[in-house]
Amino acid sequence: MDKKDIISEVERTIREEGKAIGGLAGQLDMEKAAELVALIGSRKGKVVVSGCGTSAMAARKAVHSLNCVECTAVFLTPSDAVHGGLGVLDKHDILILISKGGNTEELVQLIPACRSKGAVLVGVTEEETSAIGKAADLCLKVKVEREPCRFNMLATASTLAVISLFDAVCIALMQYTEYTKEQFAVIHPKGAVGERLIGKEASHEGYDEGGSVQGN
């Protein structure tokens, strides 16, 4: 494989992943997405997110983004969960299980405790008829046409699609909760973003006079 072939493969992957993200808006049930935003935005408790393998990476990104807009979230490691970690889950909470196939054993075994505690169960999966899909109070189907890898196995485009969903949820939550620039400055004082916020250098485009995010 020469340099030209490598470049071609890199470009192909980026194009296919971009296509997968672009197609998400057309296949996602937007009513359910809006329901998830309202559920998180109005819930008294926290959001507990769990996943295995690559889905765990998407789950961790979702947790970080939710915390960035002050929707308290934690990542629950599946193996720790069944050894006492499920104690973090409360009846006021939302448990989000992310599983591509929807039958991941380590996640399915968390469902009984969720039911016993009275928390809301949300599934994010390609298969709505899977164990997680059928058990969930709210199931969001996130499915891509194919993965870029030649075997259509390595979870790449599908993982980015899940991350994109939660990015969209978090940005919608900023609107739903009327999240302000001033609030963001308190929890993000460092880095380039912190410098812009604290230094009052952030552009006012997209914000009203009170600092709330404006709608279209």
C-alpha cells in the first residue's frame, strides 16, 4: 500500500463518516429526541449513562457534555455497577444505556435494578426490538448505513452518530433551560473558552441581552 492509497483510504473514511452524520437528521425520530431533551431538562435527578467498549466512549462524551451545560451526569461502569455501583442510581434519575445491538449482557443486567429503583430507562441502540429497546421507557434508534471499515465491523461512524445525537441534545438543553454565558463562565474558567468568557471576548451573536441562547 503506497502513500497514494493511504491518502485515498483516509479521505474515503472521512467522507463516509460525514455522510453518516449528515444522514442522522433524516432517520432519527425527532419527536423522541425532543422528548429526551424535555425529560433531562425537567428531571429533578441526575443522568446516569452506561455503555461497553466503543459505546462507553460515546457515553463518557455525553456525560461530559451534559455536565458542561449543568445537567448533572455520571458515567456508570457496567462491571462496577453490579458490584455495588448501582447505588448511585436514584428514583429521580434517568439511566441511559447505549448499545449498538441493544443486547449487551453487561447492560441488560442493569435493567432490573433500574426498574426496582423507579428510575427512567432510556435506550440508545440500532435495534428497537432488542432487549434494551423493548425494556426502555424511551428508545432512540441511531443507525448508520455502514461502518467505513472494509469489514463493516469497527464501530466508527455509528459511534460518531451517537455522539452527534447527544451533542444535539445538549445544545437543545441550553435553549430548554435558558442556559447563560455567565453560567458557562463559572464552570469553564480555563482554556481558550474560559479566556473568551471571562475576558468578555465571546461574540454576542446568537445570544440575547441577558446572555441566554436565542432561537432561530
